[in-house]
Amino acid sequence: MSGTCSEIVSIQKRNDLNFFGNPSATIQAADPSLPVVNISSSQGISFNSGFTFTGGIGLQISLSPSVRLSGITVQNSTVFGITSADSAVHLSRSSVTASTRSGIVVIGGAFYLDGGVNVSNNGRLGISVDSSHLSIQDGLGPNIVSNNGISGIQVFGSSQGDFNGDNEFTTNGGQFGLLVLNNSGVSMTNGIINSNTGLGVFCGGTTHCEFSGTHIDSNGSGGIQIVDHSDAAFDGAVEVSGNTGVGVLVDQNSYLNSAGGNTITNNTGDGLILNALSALKFTANDTITATTGNLALNCNNGSLVTGDVTPYKPRKCGPAFQAVPIH
């Protein structure tokens, strides 16, 4: 396909279709209230390099187990850029920008960012995932989720996020860089969550968050919160630094396990606060340093620490907050 056209592209109950721009093709929505592309009950559908989709209510994909989008641009949707429902979609070397609401919305099924994806400047969320699996891998280059209006990525409703490599969730507005809620989980290896207007990471509502080699830096309302019966693991080389507010907050009967070798430093509030019947385990030592007038480690309200607290000064975490070995 080539040139510019105003169309509504509908693919229903089709298999093994491949579309290519020659060298490029722009499809504008013929009706702003309808999707520019609708893929339903199909498999083996591919849109490849050179396609730009503009306007309408974006791309809508449903009940389609194998859709690949590579080298495309989705822009200026009046609602969501890409909506995927009960489908399996792979997106690579592409951009989803300037949607009135969120960039990518996934409800059921699985969605894969395979590298080189830019999700930015959308009015609400960059990516929202409900009852789904979200995979973000850097195999084809860094994935960037930035400058979205109210948060970067939201994972909720018993969803799972697996993020590996050079993934950057940065300079998003609103409350969070990464939000994990409601019996969901996220595992993130490497990557950065930085310079977001609000909190870097929120893990709440019986969630599990695990980080290894991730930098959570320079966020506007704290580094990471683990709250409301949630648990988290820092598996090594995690850095939480330069955030405005508390570096790490563990609260409301939640749990943090640190494998050691992590760094919490230069936050404007306390380095690590443990509160309200929450627990913390230092399997090995971390580096936690406090800024002037703050504490490296602050234990409160029935919280309990297992492991050596002596390296963390200044601290408020006396014997009443330290686990006694069972003999």
C-alpha cells in the first residue's frame, strides 16, 4: 500500500494477511468516532514498516491470537491509540503518541513490546493493563514510556508485567511512573523509572513487585511505596536515589526482602521507612544513606526487621523492632 487515504480498515475472521507500506502509507480515520483499523477474530495479521494510522479511536484488536505491528506510527486518536482485548499482540519499532486518553489499553490476553517502542505524549496513561500479561523486552532497542498525562504504566486486575532490559519509564505527569494494583505482579530487570512528576513506583493491594538492577531516581513524590498487604524484592543493584520525599516506604502489613547490594541514597526524606506491622529482611547489606535531618532507616508501629541494621545510620530501629533468633 502507498499514499494517503481516509478509510476504516476492517479485518474480520481472516488469517495470514501481511500489509507493507510501499514505501509508506498513511491511513486517516474516515469517521472520528470509529477505529481507523479494526481486527477481530483473526490470526496471523501483520502491519509492517511504513504505516501511519491517524485519528479516529485508534486501532482496535479483539479475539485475535496473533497480531504483529512493526515499524508503524499510531497518532492523534480521539480515545486510545491501541486497544487489545483477549488477543496476543506484538509491537516493535513503533510509536503510539498524542492519543486523547491512553496510548495502549489491554484487557485480557497478552501484549508484547519487543523493542524500539515509544509510547509518549498521550493524555492519560501510557499503557494500561487489566487481567492481562504485559511483556516489555529491549530486543530491538529501548522501549520508552514518557510524557504521558497522568501516569506511565498501570498494571492491575490480576495482571502480570515482565520487563527486561533497557526500558525507560520517564517524565510522566500525574501520580506515578509505574502503578501495580489489585493482586497483580511486576518483575523488572534493569531499566529506569525516573523524573516522573509523582511517585516512581506504587505497589499496593496484595501485589508483588520484584526489581533487579533497576534505577528509581529523581521522581517528584518519592521513590517506591510497598503498601496494603503487598510484598517486594530487591534482588541486587537496585538504586533508589535523588527522589523528592521518602526513598522506600513499606507500610500497612507489607514486606520487603533485600538480597543485598542495593543503594538508597540522596532522597529528600528518610531513606527507608518501615511502618504499621510491616516486615523487612536484610539478607545481606545494602548501602542506605540519609540526607541532612533524615534517617537512613526508620522503624515504627509494630514493624519488624530481620538482619543486621548496624550499617544504617542514623536510624530509629531499636531492639523492639528487631527479630530475635529462635533457638
